[in-house]
Amino acid sequence: MSAHRRWMIRSFALTLSAVTLRLYLPLTSLIGLDFAISYRVIAWACWLPNLVVAEFFIGAADA
């Protein structure tokens, strides 16, 4: 797999973190967590699962 393709997969995963943020926010209100605190945590943490999946995909494609 070319370096450009690997970086584009990572870029797409990090861009998709905006969608992940919007999926996580309603869940926190259903659980009853404070919105201000939840938003701060989720805004930093929403990119992590997407990047992990992207790296797994890159590793699986390289194997």
C-alpha cells in the first residue's frame, strides 16, 4: 500500500471524527452526564476510535 493511501485513510478517519462527536453527544445526555464536561471530553476523545480502526485497516491491508 502506498504512503499516500495510508495517509488518506488516516485523514478520512480523522475527518469522520466530527460524525463520531455528533453520535456520542446524544448518548451522554441519555446517560444524564453534564453537557459542558461531556463535550470537552468527547471533543478530544472522538478521534481516537476512528484512528484506531484506520490503523487496524492499514495494518490488515499491508499484511
